[in-house]
Amino acid sequence: MRQVLLNMVIAFLWVLFQDEESFKASTFFSGYLIGLVVIYILHRFFGQQFYLKKVWVAFKFLTVYLYQLITSSMTTINYILFKTKDLNPGLVRYETTLETDWEVSFLTILIIITPGSTVIRISKERKKIFIHAIDISEKEKQKLLKSIRQYEGLILEVAE
């Protein structure tokens, strides 16, 4: 938060030093870019990682989630409309490497709000998650586990 605030201050100071008559967005933007360079050089002294890395991780997380949401929604709609007789629902066990309660809870929420799967149970040691899926054929099971691993990797990246 300090890095963002400092970057804004640098951008406003740049506008004050450059534009004598009025505020210009182009000057503010150039000051913001100069502030990014300054903060990137000095971010080690803040004791935190560079704040744009968190922004990039959040953007990447949102992109992956929206992609998963759209593809799983289309797959679920396809099963409901055209492949009702081909459904093979069942349980899938997933062993997670997440440590804290909020990480496991966040992964559970992501699984639940993605269509076609829901979490039935989490083991007491928080290492095994039991998931009910709309189709557990080998191909669909591998796709589900791949998307969960992708979520898990993003959660670990956010938790850094």
C-alpha cells in the first residue's frame, strides 16, 4: 500500500513541476511511469515485493478463473442439453498441498462456484478434498484435476 501511495505522490509532484497552468492526464501518466521506475529501484528498501507483481498475479488469477468458468459452463450446458444419457457422475479425491485454512477455503470456494463440480468433504488434516463431479470419465477427471492444480498454483502465488 505504501508503494502505491508513494507512486501517486511522485505522479502528482511530476504534474506540479511540469504543468504550470492546468492538470494534464498525459503528464500525470508520465509521472506515474517515472514513479514506477523509482519504486522498482527502491522496492527492496520497503521490505516488500514490487506492488505491480501483485497486480499481475491478480490479473492472471482473474483471467484463469474466467476462462475456467466459461469452459466449464459450456461443458455443463452441453451435458444437460445433449448428453444426459452419457453422464457419469461420481466422486473425485484431490490431495492438496495448501497449508493454511484460508487457502483451503479459497480453493474450495473456487471449486464450488465453477459449474459441474462441488466439494462434498474436506478431511480433518485439510489435505484431501472430496469433490462430486458431473462426469468422472478419465478425460473429464483429468481436466478437472488440471484446473484444480491451476487454481492451487495461483493461490500459492497470491499467498507469497
